[in-house]
Amino acid sequence: MIPESLEPTVRVSSASSLFVFFALAFALMWICFITVAFVPIPLGSPLGGALILVGAFAPALAALAVTLRAQGRSGVIALLRRITIWSVAAKYYVFALGFMIALKLTAAMIYRASTSSWPRFDTSQWYLIPFAIALSTPFQAGEEIGWRGYALPRLADRFGLGSASVLLGFIWGVWHLPQFFIRDGDSYRQAFPVFVLQVTAMSVAFAWLYARTNGSLLLTMLLHAAINNSKDIVPSGLLGGTATFGFHASRISWISLVLLCASAAYFLNDMRKQTLGNTRNAIST
């Protein structure tokens, strides 16, 4: 199910434009992040900060460039306008803000039940999480304009929303690879394959929210910011690190992955039912 307002835009897309979008998004981000990782350049330096910012905005920059070339200024405006879709049911704001918190707290309870002890909690500055989400949300446009605003509806037009969300999730996860080599980052020396599996499952939740809110990028930006700033209330990272390309991850990481996959299965089924319902309504009329 693709929001109806997206269909004209989707129809004028092509396989070549999607390829160019992904190539640009990967090339720009990987060049910036690999430079920071291997030169190396401190994250706190002006140059390091600038490279990280440009790399983080690579999907949006790629989407805007491809859209401008294919559809001109009107296409760019239509794409950016999706950030202003805010008038949606309150339950979707609650979902965006609470999805990761609920998942991590559930993971902690499962951990407790299976080991008779609690996992690590990081509640030292929990009261700052709402402010961090508010400050972070605008910056998530750097990814969401590209992944959900540009790529998702075009992939969905070819493969269906459910399959597109899984495919995009895998691509999105692989896109993050260079950050696993940045020494000052929280992904350094963590299990990249486990991360990709988690992001692939998470992508389904993003697609479900996007479709349910008629293509609101604001809501996916809010979800993205909330995940980034609340995931460490129950940290998943292995202290001391592990092999980047291995599957050795913390118990909390694996429990979180199982919960993400379970939620993804629910969202995929819900999207399938919505699509079937729309098809039946079209036939009956």
C-alpha cells in the first residue's frame, strides 16, 4: 500500500534513477565516513564534524539531486512537502516516540526472566531523552528524505510495500558499514551483521508508519530520532568490542533482534491486509 498522493511521482521513476540514487547515497557517505575513520580525523574537530554531517545527509542530497534532474523544482518541492505532514492521529506520535523504549524494556524483562539478573541500564540522564529527540528530529531529514521519501515508494511500486521495506532495510543497514570503523563512535568494534538484521527488521516498522500516516516524513523522522536517543536505556553494545564481521553480540542484542523480527512480522501482515482490503474495495466498486 502506497499513499495515493505518491502514485504519480512513483510512476515516473525508473530503475536507473533508483540505481543513481543508491550509488550517490553510498558514495558520498562512505567517502566522508571512511575519511574520518582511516585518516583518522577526530569526531570533535570542525572537519570531522563537517564530514559526518555531510555523510549523514547523503541520502537526502542524493534524493534531491535525482529528483531535481528528473522532475525539476516542482518534484523537489513535492518531496520536501512530505516533511510538513503532521496532522495524523495522536497514536502514531505515541508509536514513534515509544516504539524503541517499549522494545528495550521488554527485552530487559525477557533477559531478567531467562538469567535471573537484570541487564545494564543507562538511566543516568534519562530526563534528557525528550530534549535530545526534539533536537535530533530535524537532522533525521538527512536520511528520511532519501530512504522513505524517495526510495521506499519507488521500490514499493515494483515489489509491494512489504517486500520493499525489507529490501530497503537491508540496503539501509549495509549503508552504515563505515561507521563501524570510527573509533569514537558507539558502533566501533560491534557486530555489523547483527546490526544489519536489526535495521532490516526496523525498516518494516518505518514503512508501516509511513504508509499509515499517508507518507509523513515528519513521523518517520521522529521515529528515527526516538530510536537513536532511547536505544541505550538498555545498552546492547559488547563492552570491549568484538569482531566487526562476526555474529558475537550481547544477549540483549539477540533478544532485541527477536522482538524486532516479531514486530516486523506483525507490520508485514498488517500491510498485507491493508493492501488486500484496498484491492477488494476497488473490485467491489
